[in-house]
Amino acid sequence: MSAIKQKLFINGQWESKLDQRFLESINPANKDVVGYYASADEVQVNHAVESAHAAYSEWKRTPAPVRASYLYKAAEICAGRKEELAMIMTKEMGKVLAETLGEVNVVIETCKYMAAEGRRMFGETVPSGMPNCDITMVREPLGVIACITPWNFPVALASYKICAAIISGNAVVWKPASETALSAGILTEIFQQAGLPDGVINLITGSGSKVGKQLASHPQVAAISFTGSTEVGKDLSIEAARQMKKISMELGGKNAAIVLQDADLTKAADCIVRAAFSTTGQKCTATSRVIVERDVKQDLLDLVVQKTKGLKIGNGMKSGIEVGPLVNEQQFHIVQSYVEAALTEGATLECGGKTIEDQGGYFYEPTILSNVKPEHKVAKEEIFGPVLAFIEAEDYEDAIKINNQTVYGLSTSLFTESLHYAKRGAREIESGLVYVNNGTANAEIGVAFGGWKQSGNGAREVSHHAFDSMTEWKSIYVTY
């Protein structure tokens, strides 16, 4: 079977130039070439934006329930191509096949959810203080939405943005992460097969620093929807602010599981290990810290270490594997450097901390560090890898204080059997997502997703709240 050679998708056509530059997509489990994807130049990016802008003028006039029919069709097609899409994701970014199959399910359900919102994009009617006057407030689409997405959830996070943009009447230019460009190509094919009019969705692959920046500064791009690092998000915000573009940002996290002394430790350990090491720790909602009361620290640590040592590591295409490789060599070295820094600062290595040489890819053992202090680098900065830091707390108040010290505020878990502390924690924890007696990575469709502080800019996704970033309110006064 020949390697995939994927072109750009612009105005309903897959296209490339005679001298088009193609880049390699590498399997991090064995360093094999999965395929090739086109690297867009400035002219092609402009063509994509102009095509989306032209399509928008007609698409916005299409009734929302009609727009929904395309999303329902996309869900049906996606279900038929589920295994194909999941396998490409596993080959491109490494996470295990069970996880990528689950991710395709998320895409299917997101298409259905946002399609249903086509019947519920309600406005408001307001009583007027003037005689013979009706006042209504309605949502209007913005125009061209630039969707810039990461590699860790290549199609699920994209579907959150693309489906919300399409159902609300916008057109899309999608810039996926280079590591998962081929996965993005299959999802784009699915939308194409669903019959979306030409130009409503366009796929541009290539350098994030070039393509992403060009999209952010393009005068015909009305809004940016971005998921990625806080550093890149800040740069995009500055660029967008120059033209007063709307921007939705889902950024980094330093998520903690707070475990009180009355918690069910077995349940807590199960949830912590799953949230810390699924996707090899490479997700914004991964549990990166455990803040535990002193009296139960050792018992919990023993349970978590035991469960972690039992995880099966390897190529995600193989049956029974629970932890795959890191996405690339750069991320591999980043994880190594954080573990080395933690040990230098005085942390204790409980398990892991080593590369796995015989696998042939970018494999790093799930790692647990104890005796970590809140001021340590590993306790403050996002690692995006399979590293879990145990931090000891004196009591509930101390645990909340330690949790809230971070500059991030995405997701936090609290494990307790006390209704008192459960309710207090739900109010006092400074993060956009709070889970009581569950892991930090359990978001559901239809529930607003997003973070506080440097984990985002206040925008929300996954639910109807996404329309706040995808539409503008218009107030209409009719005197009769």
C-alpha cells in the first residue's frame, strides 16, 4: 500500500501546485512515515480564506435546520469510517486504538449535538417602552472562522469548533496540527461526503508559525478558535486584537487531584492513574498533581504506584496496550528534562523516570514523583507527558491553597466522602471544571468546557455556549 499524499482542501476541491512542498507525518511508535501532507504557502492560505468568505454569504442564509442536515449526514458517514479514522490517529500521534475509537465516537456525538442546536439557537423578545414597537434580539454569524487545533485530540477538538461554526452559519478555514494532518484530511473528507457546499469548510496544512499567524492577521477572518499552548494563545490574542477579531482560546492546565483523608483511596487511585496516563499524559485535562492530606499520603501513593507499574506500554495499534509513545522527539526530551529538574530540586522518584529503548519509538515510562513542593518547577509548569507529582497538604484549607496557587485553572478533582468539603471545594476551587470523586479528564458533550486564568480567555466550547464566540448579537426594533 502506497503512502498517503494529502493535498489541501480549498473551495470543495483537493488541490496542490506542481511545485507543492510536502512534509512527512511520522509514527511516534516506530518512526515510520505514515504519509505526506501539503505545506500551504501564502497564496493558498489567501485562496482558502477568500473561498470561505464567498461561501459564507450564501451559507448564512441557509436555514439552521437545513444546515443541521449536513451534520447529521456527517455523523452517519463518520460512523462508517470509524476504524479507518481511529487507526490513522493512532499511527500519527501514538495514543492507543481504544482511545482513538472513543474519540471518533465523540465526533459523531458532537455532530448530532450541534445539529440539534440548529433548532435551539434561540433569540429573545423584549417588551418595548414605546407604543407599537417590537424588539427582538437574534444571533448572527460572524463570517470566516479560523479553527486552529492541536494534535492530542486531532478530530474531537476540531469537531467542537467546526460543528459550532457551521451550524451557526459561519464558514471555516481549518489549520490542524502538523503531527496529525492526515487525520484532519479524513475528517475533512467526511464533511465533503456529507455534501457541504463548496467553501464552507477548507483545510490548510503546514507550519503553525506561518499559516496560523497569517490566518490570525487576515482581514477576512472574523474570529479565531484556538486550542493549544498558553504561549501561542497569547501571541494569537495580540495579533487578533489589532483587528478586533473575536477569539476563543482553550489553553494549558496544571490539573490537580485533591485527596482528603476521608476519601475512598482505591477509587481515587483508579481515577488518578487513568487521568494522569491515558493519552500518555498529553492532554490539557490530564492529572499532573496529586495534593493529598498527610495522614493518607503514603497509602494513596502506594496504591497509585502499584496501579501505574501495571500499565502496559507499547505501540497503540497492539491489543491490550494502555500507554503509547510521546508524540515526537521534542516532547520526549521535554518530559525527560522535567523529571531531571524535579530530582535536582529534591523530589523522590517512586517509579518510572526512564526511556524505553527497545520499543523503537518515543516511549517514556509513566513516572511518579513524591516529596514535590508547590514551588518546584514540576509542580507549576505544564509538562504534557506521563509525569505525576505528589504534594503533601496539612489539611483541606492547605490543599485548596496549594491548588489555587498555579497560574492555570482548567480542571480539578476533589476526593472526599464529606458533603461539607465537597460543596466547599466546588465553590472554592479556582478552575473552570470541578469534579467531585472523579478524574480531571471527564468532560461531557453539552456541558460548557473551558478554563480560568491562563487556561483560557473565558470562552467555552462543547456546549451551546460556543455560540458566544461564533456569533454576534443583533437587536432589532420594529415600529409599526
